[in-house]
Amino acid sequence: MTQPVRVAVLFSGRGSNMQTLAQHLAKPSVAGEFVLAITNRPAAKGIEFCQAQNVPCAVIDHKAFDTRAGFEAAMQNALDEEEVELICAAGFMRLLTPDFVTRWHDRIINIHPSLLPAYKGLDTHARVLADGAKEHGCSVHYMRAEMDDGPVIVQKRVPVKADDTPQTLAARVLKQEYIAYPEAIDIVIKNLKNPKLR
């Protein structure tokens, strides 16, 4: 039996998508292993989950570094120590440099709360409502140097309701994120184990 793909999750807040991925990766049928979490915020709520699950969590405060390159070098050291093979960004609120993203080409993925390529960036739910869009959703994609760019792996769609607020729409999209990210990680792990599929 081949060794599971070693997965790291990057997060900045409560880490709800990280928790979903952790539960998924813990299944015997999934050929991946959650070996490291990295957060850039010392007060992130997701740290408590990592401690409870005995998952190594590197707290690398971006404010402690003068440059993005220095911050990313510290992240890379943590990734190297755990021999990470795949990075999942899950609510990680830092833009990564092209150098870092290119180094992890097709081995770093991200989830975004919109149907990419529409509504890149922040405040997607409010922007969707302001535009009167009828449909919204989430996308898991391979990360590229440009923000919220890269080949889409999985998308999930939700209808926009007449009485939606940004909060109600966000809650419905989040439920789909919890479905989309595990599906996407299965596809990516399969591709990593079988390069001919890529």
C-alpha cells in the first residue's frame, strides 16, 4: 500500500473548512493525511481545534516579518519539516507571492466563495446581491500567482433568494464549501498519485 499524501492546511480564522478537511482525511478510504496546520494569526480560533486533535499547528505571525518573503520562508521551513506534499488554503487571508505559489505548482489549492472566475476578491456575497445575480456558490481551484486564479477543480452552486442578506447567502454557500473541498482534495490526491491523469 502506498503512503498517504501528506497534507497541510493554511487558515487565518475559526478554521471550519480545515475541520471538515481533517474529518475527511481521517477516513481510512482517503489517501491523504493531515500532518500540519499553519496560521498567520496567533489568536485564530482554529488553533484550539488543532490542539484538541493533536495536529501540529505552526503559528507564524506575518506581522513579525519585515517582508512577505521572510514570512513565506518561515512557512516553507515548517512545510519542509513535516515533508508536506499538498497545501490546502482554507480561509487563509494572506496573498502569497508568485515565487511561493509557483514552487508549489499544482500542489497548492484554495477555496473561494464564488463561482470563479466571477467575483474574485473579498465581499463576494454582498457583491452578488448588489448585482442581482440569480446564482452563487463556491469554487475549489489550483492556486496560481494571480489572486483567485487557476484551474477550477470543483464548483457548487446555490440559488440566490429574493430575501437573502450577505449573511444568509454566506451560510448557504458555506454548507456547499464543506461538500466541495473534500471532493476536490480526493481529485487532487488521485492526480498526485497518478501523474498521467493530470
